Amino acid sequence: MGSPPSSLQEAQRGRAASHSRALTLPSALHFASSLLLTRAGANVHEACTFDDTSEGAVHYFYDESGVRRSYTFGLAGGGYENPVGQQGEQAANGAWDRHSHSSSFHSADVPEATGGLNLLQPRPVVLQGMQVRRVPLEIPEFDLLDQDSLHESQEQTLMEEAPPRAQHSYKYWLLPGRWTSVRYERLALLALLDRTRGVMENIFGVGLSSLVAFLGYLLLLKGFFTDIWVFQFCLVIASCQYSLLKSVQPDAASPMHGHNWVIAYSRPVYFCICCLLIWLLDALGSAQPFPPISLYGLTLFSASFFFCARDVATVFTLCFPFVFLLGLLPQVNTCLMYLLEQIDMHGFGGTAATSPLTAVFSLTRSLLAAALLYGFCLGAIKTPWPEQHVPVLFSVFCGLLVALSYHLSRQSSDPTVLWSLVRSKLFPELEERSLETARAEPPDPLPEKMRQSVREVLHSDLVMCVVVAVLTFAISASTVFIALKSVLGYVLYALAGSVGFFTHYLLPQLRKQLPWFCLSQPVLKPLEYSQYEVRGAAQVMWFEKLYAILQCFEKYLIYPAVVLNALTVDAHTVVSHPDKFCLYCRALLMTVAGLKLLRSAFCCPPQQYLTLAFTVLLFHFDYPRLSQGFLLDYFLMSVLCSKLWDLLYKLRFVLTYIAPWQITWGSAFHAFAQPFAVPHSAMLFVQALLSGLFSTPLNPLLGSAVFIMSYARPLKFWERDYNTKRVDHSNTRLVTQLDRNPGADDNNLNSIFYEHLTRSLQHTLCGDLVLGRWGNYGPGDCFVLASDYLNALVHLIEVGNGLITFQLRGLEFRGTYCQQREVEAITEGVEEDEGCCCCEPGHLPRVLSFNAAFGQRWLAWEVTASKYVLEGYSISDNNAASMLQVFDLRKILITYYVKSIIYYVSRSPKLEAWLNHEGIVAALRPVRAPGYADSDPTFSLSVDEDYDLRLSGLSLPSFCAVHLEWIQYCASRRGQPVNQDWNSPLVTLCFGLCVLGRRALGTASHSMSASLEPFLYGLHALFKGDFRITSPRDEWVFADMDLLHRVVAPGVRMALKLHQDHFTSPDEYEEPAALYDAIAANEERLVISHEGDPAWRSAILSNTPSLLALRHVMDDASDEYKIIMLNRRHLSFRVIKVNRECVRGLWAGQQQELVFLRNRNPERGSIQNAKQALRNMINSSCDQPLGYPIYVSPLTTSLAGSHPQLRALWGGPISLGAIARWLLHSWERLHKGCGAGCNSGGNVDDSDCGGGGGLTSLSNNPPLAHPTPENTAGSSEQSLPSGPGWGPRPSLSSSGDGRPPPLLQWPPPRLPGPLPASPAPTEGPRPLRPPGPGLLSSEGFSGKWSLGGRKGLGGSDGEPASGSPKGGTPKSQAPLDLSLSPDVSSEASPSRATQNIPCLDSSAPESGTPTGAPGDWPAPAEERESPAAQPLLEHQY
């Protein structure tokens, strides 16, 4: 706002111009004016600090004309500027001078002044980042004030001489007691300079500025710049130094709004690095410390090479202003993370990093492994090799290389969990302190599961690495690679190519929803494909097993053999014919290449067969003279193929996005930019090459057809760790919960379902990827999971051997119009399309039409699976208004409310204490008086079934007439007898609590109001626990707050559930027994809670079967109450794979548009729907405030061992303990088998218990008095020999045939259970064993037996060890029993499994392989955790 007009004529002209414009006063100005009118008498929230931007906070400042103004913050970060006037200006200046030494001053010290003219001056402002832009408004005539008097006051004011502009100074502290005045006010000084946060930051800034000056002076002194380039270089130096004083806002490379202190140091750091690089390259070119080396036709380390690199660095330094304007260089920490990640991935075969710390850790780990292997490799190739012989040292190197590569491929780059495990072992006191601080919150089982998983991985690697090293050493020492080097290489290449083509191309194409975009249905369909609604977990199909087996065969046998063959041949060639490389360099290249290729094969085999094929074709057939050895060729081609894949994805994205026949212009700029992008296609291709080389996103400018290259980012992409913070009662104040009800919007409440989906994916994602259910995958890939209401984007970040680190981004349930159009595009089928160009001739059966096939090929996404089964919650919501519209339905709810209170009173363990409490008894004594009735106006005949018309209220006789039978029944179900008479203390207590509960509901519903809305409001208030005890007659309840917490509050919630069930079966709960059992069942299996309660989140994450809540949704257009019912079940999703460069490019474009270009238009063109690229869904998934996802998960690691089906397929983890248990069990079975073979006429049962008079004649099976056909498995015509079930039980003193007592065996067999303290013989018949094949099967009477097969050392799929199932062990008659009970076969028939093992889960996978450990019986189905809550166990190969 400028200074006032200097003459009356100018004022009159301005007033006439304003009168000529027919504008209306905006509502925002009315709001600002009302604030000024009520300022004198209202309570104003004056900000105490400059960081206070809460709603209603008032800040005071001086504008450029010296006029003191105030700024009031409004909703959503907006606000309004209000003039304060000129009154009290001297006092304000005095207050400013008193507080100018501080960074802020108290706004109460600023005097306020109002005036009539000020009402015409408020102007709304738009707050964007750190800038405040005033929007000039023309103010129309006011009817509020007298126009003549207003004009006169304006003329009188303007005729006066304008006061001189006030001068302000800022007191800067130098020394204690010493100040200096800076001729700037605080805001002006802040606009000129950045505020430093500490002394160390000042020291670092001064040192960095000095270093910039010194290095610039050094390069100028060396004469690297001449003529105009000296001036350009000085400008670069000045810009780098000034950025330390005032950072650029906004910056094209900044990921956040406002001041970013990292960006302030980025320019000088990059300048120092480039100057040092220029000086170093010039020194190397002049000194030539290395002999020139020719590699693939390029001469390296020559003088011209160093000088050329120096010139490139010099030109790049001079282009700094242009580079930083376009944002081609990231901030320093992002650049460091990117460089370390690229070196680790392309140099050592590492996985992606999740933070700069993890990048440093991962690269350090790879360097240590390479340094360990380098010594063995150098020692092996320095010594001469005998003909047809491999030195032992080289075989040791090969064994260590494969073992270390296997171990590193199975470790995550994030050491957090590993350090947590180490800390819990070495520093348990620190762990106890952290547990003590976290006891206030409900414990999260996830950290302990992750530690258990890492522990099992380490235990397994301890065994497997030794086995792998020994086997590799033996194979390498066998000289097979030298003896067959002329043939073996081509055989391995052909085998790898054929297996890779079949596994990673043919099988995934046959399993896609649209194979080759020609067929309309997958050829290989899962079992759930034809089901309309899935009823259980996905079944493992034969082609999934084949895919997993082939992938395992490929990465554990074929590629290690290829790498070992190349290592051996290259090492033998180097030793026999030394080449131009020195041995030290050759050993380094062999070590790094071998480590990288093996780790890449273990982590991501889908991309290896093409790399190997291109290597063989290029260096064996096309350009054999350029070959530097197959190992180095393969290493180079792996890096080149990775960059070519990125380039291919970028070109596909660009061509799909700008295809003329599917243009979706979101704004006028898009239509303008489309034709201008055509002449710049060559520049676009150059940018694509550069972005593919440096792995940078290629983003559309403002969503148009013009593409520009962004700065380099790691695979994680986002530089900030943004995670969704759920708003509930644990992180909000109580007054806020009661009054404003925070988080009562669908997005906040629905975010918990995406959190549960993340937990489910954590247990199943890695295993499903191994089984091929998502198709081919790689690091950085993006998938969309779409169901009826859940739409989430899953970003794969780290892909390891048996581990996946991902991030899930959940979108809104009810998204925008653009989002719904794109959701329809990915969920609708194209099978019905019969078009071919302009006609509709139809199509062949199960084949796409021409138009459909053509359209599917021009999409940046494809459907990889249409029936992906994942555990989740089905959500059903009913409108509470429709269920409580009439008074009869409310009466039913109140009746169930009363009965639920009575139920919880009778079930409470504190009932006796309440009945004997003197205060409660004294307060309830008046209700027994004759004629007593509670005549509160909240009670009425329309809703209270026990309303007493005679007394016009609620009386004890009327209450007993309706509810006494229910009270007596509930008391009878109680273990301890209680007096149940109508005037007993129990009935009186129930009556008092029921009256209190109904009065609380009436109070919350505004008492006398009979409309539905207040009733729903009161019901929701009680449902969330907001009980307002306002009547003195109810204050007795404060004697014990458990009366509210444990009786009345759960009564409201249970009544809502019973009322909902009433609609399905109205007469079901008329009998007290049925109602009691229903409440007890709901209490056991159902969680009824408010969604803001932390218990609601804990219940969902712990996979509670059913949940119920009453939700109050307050949107802009609706204010309604919904009854939310959740049921845990398996859901069906569509899996859509999106071009990862499309996702990265659109994310980068949104960041540039909103942060740098500051486009705040909510309907901007870049977020309009584009079905070919899913533009709206991808841009909506950006981190806030760029996007608007309702949930963003933290980086989550999924392990293959937590997948139950994959664990059943491969077996449990291999560890020393598992091997010891397997050996012990094998010894026991061998001992039993030898006992059965040595006995004449013995059988399997005899071998277990020493039948037939053998050495082991002890048994824990009592004799049977009457044999049955089920017991006599042999011929019924011949008499069987005396066995454990046919004769008297032998004792410890002697055997059945008079032989001496048997010797005790060692090791002693395990007992089926703990020994009883004082065993006593028990009479009873022996449990019948149904016939069926067992793991130990016998034939006839000769004792012929065989051992059943086992699939793993871990015992997860083997039979249980000796012992009996729970609940199936008969008590022994002997005082002591050391014999083994019969084994139960894991491959028994279903009837036998059902009869012998009643606790076995019938829903287990039909693979014939139980998942329990040896000796452990399966847990009951109701006790076994679902996949989303099972421990995270690592998968073993």
C-alpha cells in the first residue's frame, strides 16, 4: 500500500473512480471488518511469538509506509490483514525499541487504535510460502456509515501534512553489555539475511565462504579463465558466497517450502568440489602418474583424458547460474545419498538405500567385503598355475566370494533392526529404559517380530554360508571349469538364457490379465479367478511352484556357475598370458565384478538373462576383438543394460503421454505447449539420454507435453521422511476431543485400513513376488492395488534376496471426479470392445478386438493380476438416522441399553464391593420408598419401556415389572449367589445405574428435544465416553469410576450392536438365555469402540475378527452419523503395474510446480485425469503438501519367510538348533525302526512300546478288554501276538515273557508331557486309532516297515516328534513311563487327521506339509494368528 494522496484533488479523483466500479464486498472483508468492530470488547488471541500461526492469532507489523498493521490468521493457513491506525504510534515505537534486541516481542505491548476510516482499508491477503501478497480490492460504498461525514473526515485527514516515515533500527548483540544498531527493522533484516541457528553454523558459514574465495582465487591465479569468463567466474563466486547470507527462496531443487538451510550450503559446497576437481585433474594431466590404459577402445588415464575432463568441469562450473535455475543439482545430502547408492548398486551389486546413513553403511559393508576378497584373489593370480590345476587359494577365494555374496544379498541396507538386536544383547539396560518410557502406549509387536526375523536370518546364514563355501570350494578345486572351458561356457549360457526366457518372460505373460495384449483372459489362471467373491487365502498353483523352483534353480545354481566359470577362465588366462593390466588392477576388477554379478543374480534374477544374452551376442559374435574377458564384459553390460532399461521406460512414458490420439489437455497452457513441443523433439531425445545416464526423472512442465530433466534422486525418491500421523485421543487434548471432535473426517478415520493393509503386505508381499503373483519386478517399480474402496500405490524400493522394502500410499475412499475416472479405467474390462477402427466386426473368442489391443499398447500401465487375494477388512456402513428415525426404534435401543447395563453389572468382579459400599447404599436407599419416581424431563413414555404413567417417571416397581426377570437370569449365571429380590441391593443398583445412563443420554441429547439430530448427537457423545453427570442425584457414581467405565460405557456400545442385530432377527433376543449368550459372544469376538480411541487402532492391527463403531462425519456438505461394521476377511485386488519413470516424472513435476513455480490452483491442469498415465492418482499420492494421500506408510520391509505358503513349500529356516533337532529325531526313529526289525512278528506300534517281548517293552497305552475291528488291522482269522493293546501291561520289574527288565535307552526319548507329581493308575479304554497310512507303515505280521519322506531340515513340513496331541494322551497306568508314544503321520488321511488331531487347522494349505516345528503340535484355529499378525520369519533356500 502506498502513501496517502498528497492533495485533495487526487483523493476526490480516487473516490470517484472507486464509486464508478460496481463491486460487492467479499465475505472475507465482512469477516475482517467484524473482527475490527469487535476488537475493543472481544478476547483477541495475540501471538506471543512469530511462529504462532494458529487460527485467530493476531500479529502486528509495519508496512513499507510505516503504518502499523495487524494480520489475523484464519483457517487452512489463510488470513486477513487489518490496519491498526496511527494512534499511539509513538508508544508503539517505544515498545519496538524496547524489544528490538530480541527476535520477537510480545504483542500485548503494542497499543491498539481503531478509527472509522480503517473499516475501509482491510484487504485480504494470500499467503504463499514465506511471501504475503496483497490482493487490491476496490471498496464500494458502505451503508453502515454516513457517507457525508465519512467524506468530510477523509478530506480533513488528507489536507493535513503526512507525518514523516519512522526510522527503525535493530539492536544487534556483540559482546555482553555491548550493542550496535542496525538500520533495519526485524522483518526487513530477515528479508535481507537468513537467521542462523547457532554459533557453529556461523563458524561453518564463515569457513565455507573463505574456502570459496580461496579456491576461486587459486583458479584465477592458475589462469584457467580469460576474457569475459573471468567476469562470469567472479559472478559464480559472488552467488555462492551470497547464498550463505540469504538462501534462494524458492529454490528449484528444494523439496520443501520456505527456508531450507541445506540448500543454502549446496551452492558453495558444489563450487568447492568443482574447483578441487579442476585443480586435481589439471595436476594429474601435467604429472601423468598413471600409464595410459585402453579399455574397449577408449584410452584412459592419459594427459588428454585428464585435460578433457578438466575442461568439462570448468564449463560446468561456469554454468552454475543456469544449472541452479533449472534445478539440475540436488541438495547436498540428497546428492551424497544418490552417489553412494549408485556406486553400491552398480559397482558392488548392493540394494537401494533408504537414507544417507544407510547408504554409508551399505557401501562400507561392500567395501569391507571386497577388501577381504581382494587379498585372496591377488594371492591366487600372482602365483603360476600348474596345467589343468586350480590353486587352493583360488578355490578358497571362490568359496568366500559366493558365501559373502549370498550373505550380503540377504541383508537389508538399513542397520536399524540389526543394531536393535545387538543393543538388546549387549546393552539390555538401554532396552529396559526404552521399554519403561513406552509403557504408556500399547505395545507394538512389530519391532520384536523384526528382531526375531533378523535373528533367524543370521542363524540361517551361519549354517548356509559355511555349506555354500565348502561346496563352492569343492567344485572349484575339481578343475571342471578348466577341463571343460571350451564347451561349458556355451552350455551355461544356453541354459541360463532358456530358463530365464521361460521363467521371466513366457510364464509371466501367460499369467497376465491380457497376455501379449492380444488375449482377453490369462492362460494360467489362479483358482480364485472365477470366484465372484474370494472365500479364503489364495491357493498355491502348480505354475507358481514351478516359477519359484525355476527361479531358485536359476539364481542358486546357474548364475553362480556362470560367474565361477568366468572367474576361473579369466584368472587362468591372466596367469598364463599377462595382459596390459597390472595384476593388482586385474585382481581388483575380478573381485568387484564377481561380487556385483553374484549379488545381482541373488537379489534380482528377472533382469539377468537378457543381460547375459546381450553380453554373449555383443562380445562373442559382434565385436569379439573388444572383449576384455567375459567377467568384465558381463559387468559392463550389467551397468549398461540398467541404464538402457531406464531409457526405454522414459521413452515409453514420453510417447504414451504425448500421443496425439489420446491428448488430455488440462488447461489452456497444455493446448498452447503441445504444438511447440514438436520442433524440440531432438532436444527431448537428448534430455532422455542424459536422464537415463544419470537416472534422473524426466518430468512434464506444468503437466504439458514439454519435458525437462529434473535433478538426480535415489530410488526412494522423496528426500523427506513423511509419514501419516493419525489423529486420535492419544495425541489430542481432552477439551479438543469433547468440543471440536478432531479427526472426525473420513480420510483420517479410513487411514487405519491402509495401515492394516501395509501390515498384511509386510507378511505376504515378498512371498507373493517370489511366487510370481505380481509378475516381474525390480527396484523402483510401482504398483497400484485397487479394490472396491481401497486404492493404494505400492512403491518397491529395496529388492534383496528374500526381502522387499516398500512404501504404501493410500488414496481417498471417495476421491475427486478425476480420480474416479482413472479408477474406472483400471477396473473396467476391455473384453466387450468389438471395434476395429470405425466399425464393429467383433473379435475371436478370448481374443481382444483391434481397438482394444491398440489402446492397451498405448498405456503407461498394465493389469498384471485381476484376483490378488490379501487379508483385510470389509467395511459396511449404515446410516444411523434411518435406523433411529421413529420412536419405536429408539425405544428398542433404550431397552437394549438398560439390559446391557444390567448384564455388565452382574458380570463385574466388583459387584460385591459395590453392594456393600456405604455411600452407594445410602444414595440408593430413597428409591425403595413407596411412591418414589424419578421424574426427570428426559424420561418419556415414547422411548422408555418401563415408564410409570401413574407416577410420571421411572419407579422401581415399574422397572422390576419389565426387567426383573432379566436381572434374575443374569444373577443366576453368575458364579456366586446374589440376592435377587425386587428390593434387593442388586436390583436397586441396577435401577440406579439404568436411570443414570438414560439421564446422561438425555443430557447429551439436550433433554427436551425430541428430534433425531440431538438424539444422535447424545448417543455419539456417550459412545465415545463423554458422560456429563449434571444431576446431584447421580453423583453417587463417583464413588467408583468403574461404574461408568466398566458398566455404563460398554452398555451403550453393546446396545448399538444389539439394536443393529434386531433388524435381521427381531424375535431372537426375547429369551433371556439367547440374549445373554449373544452379549457374551459379542463381548468375546467383537470390539466395539470409538474410532478415536487408541484401542480401535490396536484392535485392527491385531486382526480382531469384527469391530463396530459409530462415526460422526462432518464434511463441507454433510453432517451425518454412520454405524461402521468391520469384518476381517480375504479381499480381492487388481494389481496394476505402472511405468516407474512415469511415476517419478509426474512426482518430480508436481514438486517443481508447487514448490518452485508456486502454482496453488487446486484445479491446475497437471492433476486433471489422464487415463493413459493415471496422472491424477499418481500426483495425488505425492507427499503432503504436494499431494493429498490419506495414508503414507513408513518404509516397511517384507520377508519371504513370513509367507506361510512359501514357508510350507521350502521348509522352515535352517539353523544349528533345527539341525540338532532333526538329528535327534532321526536317531529316535532309527532306534524305533531297529527295534521293530529285530522283533519277530512286531509292528510299528510294537516298535514304539516294545511289543512282542522285545527289549523295549514299556508302554503308556492301557490294555483293551474288548478288541474292536478298528484295532485289528490284520487278518481277523489269525491271532496276533501279544502287544500293547492285547494283553496285560508289563511292569518295570520284568517283561511279559519272563525276561529280565529292559535297559534304559540313551539319549532318553522325549516325554509327551510333564511328569505327574504323584502318578496314579487310571482305568479306562484305550482311544481307538482309525486305520490309515502313517509315516511309519507296517505290512502283515513280519514287522515290515518304511520311513515316510521329509522335505526340510527345519521340520516345518515333517511329522511331529514323539508325543501325543494335546487332549489326546491317555493317562498311564505305570508309575513311570519312559517309552515313546506312536508317531502321528503328517501325511495321514483327512479322516485320521481329524480324529487324532482335533486341534489341527483344517484350513491349512493342501500341500501335505504342515508348518509346525518338530515336536510342536499345531495351534487351534482360533489361537493361530493370521498372516498379518504372524511373526516375521525369514525364508530359507
